[in-house]
Amino acid sequence: MDGRLADLYFGRDDAETDIAEGGLLRAGFLRTATYEAARKARKHLIIGRKGSGKSAICRTLAAEQSSEVTTVLVTPDALSADEIRRFELQGIPHEMAKKLIWRYVLATHIARHLVAHAAEAHGKAGRRSVSTVRNFLAANGELGDQRPRFWQIIERLRTSLSLEAFGVGITWELGGPSEGIRTANQLDVVERNLKQAIEDLACPAEHGRLLLLVDQIEDVWSNDGESDSLVIGLLRAARDVTSSFSGVSCVVFLRSDIYDLLQFPDKDKLHGDEMRVDWSESRLLELILARAQASLGVDIDTDRLWSEIFPPTMNGTPVGAYLVQHTLLRPRDIIHLCNLCRDIAEGNGHDRITERDLSEAVHQYSDWKLNDLANEYLANYPFLDGLYPIFRDHGYVVTRHAFKRRAAEPLRALAGRFPERASGLTGDDVIDVLYEIGFLGVRRNDHVVYAHDHHDRIESTDREFHIHPCFRPALRATLATSKPRYDGVLIGEMVGRDIYAGTRNIGLQRGDREFQTLQTVIDGVRRLLDRLDDAGLPAEVRVDVSANLRHILEQAETLYGSPGGIAFGIDHIQAFLSSYAQRLENDGFADGPRTSAYIRSMDDLTRRVRNQVWTPNRGGYGGSGSEG
């Protein structure tokens, strides 16, 4: 096998393992504006969808120590999730209690850095305040290499912190009208002494700054009120750290579906600190090129990657654009898909990725991503996989009317399975959800837009939706309409038999009833084609309808010289058009007056043909084999 493909690798799907030895995150990382904003602490809240590269930015920053900045990674452990969510203290609100957890965690990280930095950069310069901080850490089990887990921290906050290093006795510790206020007072003492130690050290600018990076909050979040309080407490504590401690910044990396659900009074104060992780087609392709170069160890260019290793085009679309179209504009998606293309090509014994390999990869990837979507939003929308049958074996263009009709019974069943979600299981609400998670796009100004590239919402006036290309193969929804394209193979075989038998040249005469019926079909199909652009159908549906009508027209015209095939041919065309008109109506494309009139004219054509009472088995019209 050619070394290009044998050595090609685009990295692992998740940053946590891709940063480790053998991963490509270090060598193939693309430094984006979001990365720079987090690194320089211009933004303190990095928001993005799962797989959008939040953790890649965080882990890359955590691994990049320099004279300018020292980074510390803070991640809650999943084992402590229940304890964290249940944590409360008498006398203060739940959100304030959760904030105290984060105040302590962040303060001890600052304290550990301060002690280590003082020893390394300042030596024994007689900083008594730093020594007291070190003694505090030792007394509370925070000085060793092994940090306590969050549940251990919670137990400590529930009882009492040792503050004797700061000259605070046990009697004062236990003071205060409630345990919540007592704990808050203890943390005030810790933070006050930290600020004093930082001031006493008086670090020059060249000592750099401390950057705290908080990630993987989703590991302890469960879409309930207590989880929301936990995240709100973190955001407030992180903001206080950045504003209170000189030379210290805190950046939180948070999934957008979590952040967008949060509601709290001062959320507007965070807008200036927010930055969304967004990707474009060009940036994703740039990322893939960087990873290909890192894995191959050579500086290959774009043309070589997208013409020699991958096929130049797929279904007439440049292959890079085709790959991106099948992702939700996330690095994880395109890394996954490109690795799958490479693996399938190797498994098929190819020395480059072929169109067949790519097609096979897209179908397998679609199955995986459909399952992944349900798992990704399991906490938010546990009913998601129950919606898939509504779309399976239908066209990928979906009208609001058709969806609500098809979904009525499944949604009633899902409301029974998930009674706590029943109020949100209406047709309109579910469309909103499916758009929000990227499953559906909406037609806007002759373009289909998806939530991952347009951060707007569905309007009640939106009527036309499209299943995302990523999910179409898994749902067997690869055509705009659910009716398969017209198949004229059987008619072709009939005509071929006529030619072989020498009957084709006999032909039809203008006065024959068969001729007149065939002419009715051809004239009617031509009129349907002429009116198609003004029919008001979605563009993708017009393409399907046009392809079917043109194929019918082509096949019908071959029947003029084929008496042996005309009976079967007309019957086949009429049956297809009748079924096609019914399917277009069932799929909701007859809602408007123009579309309704167009579909009705298609049905009228089939009715006119039927009214001529063609009887194939008797060889004539009007019930008599001798007429015409």
C-alpha cells in the first residue's frame, strides 16, 4: 500500500486522549481566534457545542507552559457528581452554597501556585504571608501531589476549615448565625490572606500570570435545578477570581446546550466575557490539512490532499465541501469522517480513498452520528430516538404541516413514555428542538440554514425544513421526496423486444386511439414541466419532480414506434404519476394554492388517461379489442 494512505491519520475524536502521546492535538492544533482570546484572557467564558473544540483549546493551553503564563487545569470528578449537586448549607440559597465550593477550589489552586512560584522565583525572601498560605494548605490536606476529590472538599466545607495558619481560632470558626454564613466567612479569610501574599510578593511583569482553566463541567451536570445552580455558582466564582486577584484569570469552557438553558438575574453581565466556538468550511478543511501534514510528516498541499489522497469530487461536489456538508461544522465530526474514509479505503485494499470508499464511509458515519445525537442530548431530550421513525423512508424535505400530521400519533406515544416532558411534545415545540440540535435546517431566502452556522431561532412562519445531510443515509431519506425516482427500465425492455421482433417499424398512426392516449400523456407531462418553476415547490423538490417528468417524457416518446410496449408503458406511467401526486400531497407540498393547483393538475392528467379506459389484456379501448 502507498505510504501516503498507510501513514495517514487525522487524530482522535476527543481532546482528552488526543493530547496524550501518539495523538495529533499538539502537532495538528489550529490556533484560532478563540484560542488566542482564552490564552490572553480577553474572554473568560468559552461556549461551544459538544465536539466543537472547546476541550482541544483548553487541553492545548494546559500543556503550553511559558514565561508569559502558567496554566492550571481544573476538572470536577464524575464520582463526586451527586455530592456536588446535593451540597447545600443552612442559611444561604443553593446557588450561593454551590459558589462556595468553587470559591474554595479556585482559591486553593491559586494558593498552590503561589507557594510553588514563591519558592522558584523569589527564594527565601522572607515572605511571611506566603508561609502562612503554605501552612494553610498543609493543614487542610491541599499541599501534596494528590489533590482531594470534590466530595472530600464538600465534607471539609460541611465541617470546618483549619484557619489556624492565619491566626484564626476554633471559636471564631464556629461563629455566625448559620453554617452557610460561617463557611462564607472562612473563605473570606482565605481569600484575604491570598491577596495579601500576592501583594507582598510584588511579582514583576516578566514573572507572567496564572491562568485557571475549568473544563468538563458536563461530567457533573444532569439537566436539573441543582446542576444549574452548580454551573451558575461556578460562573460567578470564576468572574470574582478574575476581578479580585492580581495576575490571575479564570477561563471556563462550557457546552452551549448547558449555558443556553441557564437563567439567573445577572447573566447579562457575562455577555462581554462570552465567546462562542464557531467553525467555517474553510477552517475545518484547514484543520484537516494540518493534521494530515502532522501525521505524514511532510508539508503536503491542499491540491494533493483533495485530489491525490481523496477523490477530487463526490457527486459533482468538491470533496472537501462534500465532507463538511456531512458534518455539524464541528472538528470532531470531520476528524471522525476523514479517519473512517481512510480506514475503509485501507480495508478495501486501496492505495487512495475512492468515491466508493467515501460513499461507504458516509453511510456508516451517518448510522453512528444518528445514534450519537440521541446520546449527546439524552439528559436534555431523552425522547429523541423516538422521533426518528417519523423521518425514516420519507423525503429529506419536510413541511411543518406534513411533520405535524405524521408526528401526531408518535408524539402521543412519547408523551405517555415521558409524562414529565409531555407539555413540550407538540409538533411546533419538537420542530424547535430538532432545529436547535442541528437535525433540521430551515429554508430562509432560498438557502437552507442550520443552527450551527446561524444562531437564530425557528419562527412560526417557517414552513419548510430539511433533514441535515449527516443523518439522511441512516434514515434512508436521501431524496427530496419520499417517492423513488421514475424507473423506465421495464418500458425500455419492452421497446427493445419490439425492435428485436421487428415490430417497431410498424408504428402508430395519428388516428389511432393508442396514439391519442400517448399524445395526451406527452402533452400533459410537457405542460407540467413548463409550469414547474411557478408551482411554488421547494427547489430540491422541483429538481426531483423535473428529473422524474423528463425521464417519463423520454420514455413515453420511445413508445411511438413500439405497439407491443404501448399498453404496458402508458399504464406504468399513469400509475407512477398518480402515486407521485398522492405522495407529494401526503408529504405536505400541497399546502399553498400554487402547489395545490400543480399537484392537482398532475392528478388530473392521470385521470384523463384512465378515462380513456385502456385495457391492456384485451388490446384496445372502451372494453373492445377491435376498436381504434
